[in-house]
Amino acid sequence: MQVIKDPTVQAIKNDVEIKGAFKQYGSNIVLNGIDLEVKQGELLTLLGPSGCGKSTTLNLIAGFLEADEGDVYIKGKKVTKVPPYKRDLGMVFQSYSLFPHMTVYENLDFGLKLRKIEKSEKDRRIARTLELVRMSGLEDRYPRELSGGQRQRVAICRALVVEPKLLLLDEPLSNLDAKLRHELGAEIKRLQKEIGVTTIFVTHDQQEALSLSDRVVVMNQGKIEQVSTPTTIYNHPRSEFVYQFIGKSNSFEGTIMAVENREIAVKVNNDIMRVNIDNIMGDDHSCHSGDAVKLYIRPEKIQIFSKATASQKPSNFYKANISQLNYLGTSWDIDVMMYGESYQILTYAIDSSWQQGKEVYIGWNPSDMMLVKK
């Protein structure tokens, strides 16, 4: 018997693939030829500033938008022209989007009715998903009788109860206060791992992305800057944009003086700062004496000392003056003045003698500094 293969189906390697997606509104290019692969069972986060294209990418996958160019594949099947209701997705929005005139049970039952699921199976699924988000016993309440966090839990339940191939979350925590965001974010991560559903999460919050994700996609002006694990994104950014967008940073401008022993010596004011040659960001990794460069260092990578005679002092070691100390509960945020500029340090212990105006010494290792050519 001859087997006729469906030309729209590829060998399944990833749960989602976007190939060459381009989207433009008038003269505004929203997506500029992006390619993206989402692995089975992972939680992938699309991260970037407003207008970078992350929600547009999510809507392409959901089927609410169609790219001007490019294709979308789900489970190896081309779905570029397939409407949203045929893509077997669960979607959670920023605004909950619950039916206010329906109880929690009825909200969860809505999608199951459309799929003609039998009553006993519906009851089993609804009970299980409510148990997963720790809301058992609230089936008869209306959305107005729930807190913001509970309403968002119901929205997540409604997406999960249909047992979708793919879960899409569009900034689902942005309407919640900081404490609740943290709690519900941890809940989403736990649920995703317990159920194993492939999940794509959109946010503009860097901490949220780093804490929840298996991998992070950093987007900027319709392009993908970097796709990697949270630790790689934070510690080994591929571009200056990624470094500046993720976390806090201090920067210095200088000129390359020499490259020796796999370290680049950069003159900053009248000092020499050293950076590992492997820590160059951007596409141009060539280094020559006289090149103008910019150096970056994270606040938590800077050590602070009371005396110049500190033992085990790092090779980058300079004099500074404290301009401000801010207690954050578990840490201290210290501003110091150096070269007439203010620089930030994050530390977990301070010397009792430190106060505004105090002369101190600061230092860091060449491996903790990043360089980009100007």
C-alpha cells in the first residue's frame, strides 16, 4: 500500500517553529524576519521592551495574526493559515478575560462544552485543575467574589482544563502587586513542570523572565538579540543591548592600550582596567591598541574595601568615595563617586565605619567585566 505523506508535516523536532516571520504595519516593521524554535515541555519566555515584537510573536503562534512573510509550525504541522480555534492552544491574557456572569465552574466548563466533553470527564478535569492551583471548593463563586490573584488562577485553569498542546501566557502577572506576582509566578512554574505542557510566556519584567524560564528570548526592534538559559543571558550576553536590558550595570569609557595574557588592558582616565578577552560583546571581536571601547560591570560583582592594603584584592582596584548608602533588607545598595561619576555597588555586608563621604577602595576581577567596541 502506498503511503501518501502530508506535505505540511515535518519531522517533529520542536513543539513550535517560526521561520522567517516578517510583519509590518505601514512603515513600522514589527517583526523583521525572526526564526524561533520552542522545545517540547519547556517554558520559554519572550522578553523585551514595549514595541519589540514579543506580543506580535505570541499572536502569530496563537493564530490571531498572520505574518506578511514566514510560517508557523506546531508539533511539526504547518499552521500558518489555520484559525486559532483549530490550533489546540490554551491562552491566558493580562486582563483575566473571565465571563463575569458565570461561576468558576461555568468559566472552566465553557471550553469543554465546545469540545463536547462528557459530563463525568468534565467534572474530573475541572476538579483536577482547581486542585492544581489550590482553589478547590470555590467552584460556585463568581469572578467578582475573587481576589485578583484568584481570578488569574481561574484564567490559568480555564486554559489548562482543555488539555492543550501549547500554553500561551501574555503578561499574565502585570496587573498584580509585587508580592502576588512573585507567588503566582512560582505557581505557574510549578504547574508547568508538573503538567509538562510546552509554555510560551510574554513579559517585559527581567526578574520574572530569569526566575521562571528554561530559556529566554530577548527581543529588540522586531529582532531576536539572544536565545539562551537565564544564567547565560545574564552572565554572557551577546550584545550591549542584552547586557543593559537585563539587570543593572555600571559603565566606563576608555581606550585599549594592549592585549596580553588573554586580557585586554584599557585606559580609563589615568587608570588601567583589565577585562578577559573572551568577554567581548557584539559581532566585532577584534582588538587593537587605540580602539575606543566601553566597559561594563554588574553592581554585585564589585567588591568594596575599607583600606588599600586589603588582602586578596582583585587586579582591578581603585579609590572611590561613598555618596549614598541604601538598606534593602537583605542587602545594601551603595553609590560611590569615581572619576566624577556615580557608580552602584550591591553588597550583603558593610563596615560599620562606612558613611557618606567615606573614602573606600573598590575592585573586581577581569572575568567579571564585559567590553564592547564603540
